[in-house]
Amino acid sequence: MYRIASGLLSWARQRPKLTALILYAFLAILFFSPGLLPGHTTSGADYLWNAAPWNTVRPKSVPQVSFNPPLFGSNDQLVDPVTVFGPFLEYTRSQLPHIPLWDPYIMAGTPYLADMQSAVFSPFSIPAYVLPFWWSLSVIAVLKLLVAAMGAFLLARALRMRFAGAFVAGTVFGFGLFMVAWLPWPLANVFPFIPWLLLASERVVQRPGAISGAGLAVVVALQFFGGHPESSFQALFATGAFFVLRVLQSRGGGVVKSMKAAAHQGRSRLAALGRTTRGPLITFILALVAGTALAAIVIVPFLELLHNSNDLSARPRSGVYVQPKYFLATLLPGYYPTAFEIETAFYAGALPLILSVIALLRPRVERVAVAGFAAVSLLVVLGIQPFFGIVGHAPGFDLTYVSRLTILYLLGVALLAGWGLDDLVRRRPVKAVAPVTGIVTAGLLILPVIVVIASHGTSIRFLGHALRAAFGFIAWPKPGMHNALPVIHLAGLIVWVVVASAAGVLLYLRMRRGLATWLFAVLAVVLVVGDLFQAGMGENPAIPDSHAEQPITPAIRFLEEQRPARYVAVTPTVGVNPLPPDVNINYGLYDARGYDYPVDKHFALLWTRYVAGPTPLLWLDTPAVPLLNLELDPTALRVLSLLGVRDILQQKGQPPPTVTDLRAVYRGPDATIYANDDALPRVWLVDGEDVVRGEDAALTQVVSARFDPRKVVITETRLRGLSQGASEGSSPGEAHLSRYGAEQVTIEAHANRLSELVLSDLCYPGWHATVDGHPARIDRVDYLLRGVTLPPGTHRVEFSYDPASFRIGWVVSLVALLTVAGMTIFAVRRRRRGSLVRSHAHRRS
């Protein structure tokens, strides 16, 4: 046994990277092991049992997560992953090997690949394409943690940490609460690559050239493929800052000498700095350009969509921050059970916080810089001035949610914790470290106690209940239950005191009792892992597959029979939006609602002004989700009729809509459905037009009660041949859909006279039309719809989506891939030839 253990230890010492990979894989699998069991998944999809048409057939075994309001499911905060990103993954999976470019199922149709958050090319999406879908979600979660932790470990090793310190750094970043809480979102497709970006930049600094540049370019492309451009911008900013720091450090002596010599000779110091750093700087810039070009297949369509949206002006991202009171969550995770966890997930562990302070007792440049960067990131997240104002108004940052810079704070704490542990492992701690460590540990122990007592957050009379909850003998109370908050606060405080005390005892034994280095390192790693596991497990719950899949109910079957007509659902007075967007994609239903940014500006303005106003974002009165909450009035009904909305879905037991022009066509145990008899068909012919001046006039006219879309189209430029105003003659003809696909639409039409064919789908660049096989112009009519002019007779009209932005994007990506691959192969061969020449010369000598 001793020989086996000795052999394994020797093997691990010789292969530290592989050892770390194996350990992280084990920890990630252990973390998500409940979801990896047969018949289980890591998902919050049981949230959908709260919504009609499934809330009346909810399995009794689905847990209740909240009592006020009553909500069911394992984690009711995972709404977006359940309603948006899960359906996106399933939709992409169903379309492959064809690359889906258009989503016809939400709004009036919208670009799909171009939204980026569909993450079609993300490496983390691949398991969903090839494995059983529900099981693949657990595999994806494991891969994200593994990539994040391993990247931070390798970065720490590149910064010359020993194994233990580097391993703790990877553990804190990979299993830190902010990373774990965001895992199902596209942001977590980008977050794991941040340490890899820094690592690749370090390689560029140390060995500038084609190989290191190619490595950085590949990582840049992979994080862009993750599908969240805001996070990509923040990650690349951190990469640039790290690159500058490491260039100045690694070439510090040469930089100083060059600048002094330049000053002495009367030349520019900036020019001297440029000459000294030219190689790494050129490689770095070219790598960023090459990486962006590699991802052009998604970036170019995204830029086109952004240009055609009002996203940059409609969503006040830079004004969003987390309330400073949530700073206590850095010590007490879960202290605010009713808050949005993904915004308050500051927790990085008790021991890592203490180790971070220990690391700063040796104030080296890189440590101070990382600590400063992490501190400023957290201050910006909390809205502390002047940091929040400066960063929030900086170019680029003013277009992003700076509240998500917590990931950079987490990476900073991870690296500092690694340095701190490294200092304690490398040598016997100096006497000055012990008092500082004791003060910090005591402060961290006492501060939460003082805050909780001062805020009257709990009471000693809940101690027994809190102790049982803290140590796992009973379940933590659910929000809304009687005395839930004081019990949760006290239980969280108990857990913190235990963990922080254990960290203090461990550090005391190392500093005062001379605890063996290897034992101290092992215990430190075990404590950090256990601490982060207890904080993060449950954020991404494991549920049975039977709870994740909702059945096709009679109401859904009724809507399926109405296809390709659209439907909407009315927001209930209490409860969850019925059939929440974009869940309808899973059932092939066409919902006029939708939640997928950026949104085409024409649809966004029409919908938010006349159908569903914006809802608050977090605690701020700022628009965030303008396409979900719907209440009917005559104007909204006119807009819905124009978009071909035939059916109105309503939660069972709700009072009927106040709009009188609706009739009940389905009253089942799962929902009520009302018919909108004024809804237009999805395609029709019109022989008259009203020409207005500009888009604003068209928007106003299209919702007017005087506008009859069956007789005229609203246009901003004259369409040749159509009569002015409504025609008094016979019907202009008839049209019907013979095929309605995602990116191909075929229409059979017979026009009695020159007419405009109107398809109630979004008019967007990239759509092309043919009439009887001949190219035809697509007109934007009725403010946002597609129209084609038809001469008299019978015609076959075909629409196809083939955007130039996608063609340009994949060509640029292909050229960039061939260029990067070619230069890398050439550099590798050149390096090998050089090695052979040197080896041959060495033998001869």
C-alpha cells in the first residue's frame, strides 16, 4: 500500500498539469454528480410547472421553492436558462447539420445565429448536439467548471505559483459562487476563457511570435463563440490590462533604460517604449484581430442585427449596479434569499479571503495590481462613486452591464489566494504574518455577527432551528414561510463562523505549531473545496428527467392545429406567464411574444409602445424585458391582428379579457383559449396603399383605428401601380402558404389585378424573393412586414433567407483559419528545423 501511494505521489509530481486536470475533473463530476445519475439532469426546468398549461397537472413531487408568492421548482431564479437558452440548444440540435440562421417562432421572426446568445458554435454547446439532451446539460456544466478551473491553474503556474497555490486559485475561480450561479447562461460560455486569455497573453509576452499569437487568437475566437459580446468586451479589456502589466514587468529594465536614454538624447520616451515592446505588442494586436476574424461568422451577422436594432439606446446597461447592502454576501452567501442570486454571488470562500490579505504582505507589483483591479471591479459592481461613474461612462463599458464585473473580482481573489497559500507553503511564515492574519481572521469572524445583530436580522430564539438547518439535519426554510428570513440569516451566520474558524485554526497551526507543509496544503485545499461546495451546490439543481419535460396538453394540441397562425398569452394577475417565451420553440408554435436580444427596432418600437410596456430590471426602474408582459386593449389587439395572432392563451381561473371582440374556443382543464376573429391570415393581397412620410408616421398610422390592412398597405415610398387609398372594387385576389419553413417560405397566389402580397413576417435584410422563379424586390410595408408586388395572374412566390452578413462572415472566418493554421505550421516547422540545426551543431562540437 505504501509503495502504491509513493508511486502515485511520484507520478503526480512529475505530471502536475495532468494531476490538476484529473483532480478538477473529479471535483466537477462530484459537484454535479446528482445530475449525472441516470434519469436525472442539471436544470431548473421544473420551474415551468408554474405556468399554464402545465400548472394544473404539476406532479406532486415537484418541490415548492417559495411561499410568497407560491412557486414550485428547484430554483425559480433559473428562468432565462429554462425559457430561452434551453430551447435555443434544442432548436439548434434539431436543425443541424444545417446552421440555423432565422427563428420564425418568436416575435414576427428574428435572426437566430446573429443574436450570438444562441451560441451555435460554442464548444460548450457541442455535448447538447451529440448526447441525450437532458443528460448533456450536466456534462456541459462539468466542462465549464473544468475549463475555468484548469485555466486559472495554468495561469497561476505561469505566474510561478507552486502546485498547491495554483490549485487553490483554480478551485476558487472555477467553483466560486459567481461562476457557479451563472453556469446556465451564455455569460458562462465566456467566463471560463478569461484565465486562458490571460495565459495566452503571458505566452505572447514571454515568447512573441506566430505560435503564441495563434494560441491567443484561438482563445479570443472561442470566447466570442460563447455568445455574450458584453462579457467578451469585459474579458478582452482585462486581457489588455494584464498584457500591459506583464509587458512592463518582463521588460521593465529594458523599458526604463530605453526611456532614460531617449530622454537624455532629447527623443520621445513613448517611442522608446514602443521600440522596447514592439514584438509582444504587434503579436498581441495581430492575435486579437485574427481571433476576431476567426469568429466573424457570428460577429458580422451580430453587427448587422445590432445596427438594425435600438438595443444600444433602449437598454441602459451602464446605469445598473448591485445595491451596496449586498456586499455582506461576500461573507454570507444566501443571506438575501429573495434577491437575484446571480447579481449577489460574491462569495469566494473564507480561507481564500484571508489568504488574499496574506498575499499582499509581500506587495509585489503583480499582486498589488491584481488586488487593485479586483477591488475596483467590486466597487463598480456596487455602484460606489467615483469608480462607478468613471467606468460606467467609459467607452465600451457604457454599453455593458458593469454589474457583471464580479467575475474579475473572483479571478483576482483566486490569484491572490493562490499567492497567499504559496507563501505559506514555500517557507516558514515570518513572525509579522501571524498578527496580521489573526486580526484579519477575527475581523472576518466578527463583522458579519455585528452587521446581523445591528440590523435585527435574526434572534437567538431561532438558534435551535438554525443549527439544525446549518448542519443539514433539516431543510433550510423557503422564502415566504413564517420566520424564514431570521432562520436563514442565523443559519448562514453559523456556517460562516464554522468555516472561518476552521480557516483560522488551520493558519494558526501552520504559523505557531509548524504544521507540516504538505499536510497544511492538503487541509487548505480540502477546506476551500468544502466551503465552496456548501455555498454553490443547489444553485444548479439536479432533477428527474420527468420533472424537466412538460407534456403536450390539449391546449397545446389546439394551438398546434392553428399553425401557422400565431398566438400570445395574457399575463395573469398572479403567477407565471403562460407558455413563457421562448418555450414555444420546443412545440413548433408561433408566438408573437419573444425574449431574444437584440430586437429589430421596428418590432421593438411597435410592441413596447402599443402592446406590452417595459418591466423593471432588478431593483431599478429601467426597461429590461419589453416583450413578455401582455395586457390586452383595442390598440394592442389591432397590432396582434396585423401580426396574424389568432389565439389568446390564458391561465385557468383568470377573468376573461376586457376586450369584447374575443370568443372562447377552448375551455379545458389546463387553460382557456380565446379566438381573435379579426386576425389577418399570415399572407394576403392588397391593391391600395397609403404613403406616409417617414417611419414615425408609419408607426402611428399602422395602429390607427382608421387603418384597414385588408384594403391598403402603409408605405413610406410610392409603390408603382397600386391605387392610392382603399379600392372599392372586388377582391384583389387570394393567397395561401404552401410551405412555411424557418428560412424558406413558399406562397401560391392569384392576383385579379396588380396587387401587393403581404406576409406578416419581419422585413429584415438578407431575405430574398422570387416570383415565378424571377428575382423580385421585397418592400417594407405596414411599418415592419414583408411585401412583394404581383402582376395579375397566378404566381408562385418564394422567400429565402440568405444574408450577405453570414456569407461575408464565414468567408472571413475561413480565410482567418487558413492563415492562422498556415502561419502556425510554418512557425512550428521552422522551430523544429532550428532545433535540429542546433542539436547537430552541438553533436559536432
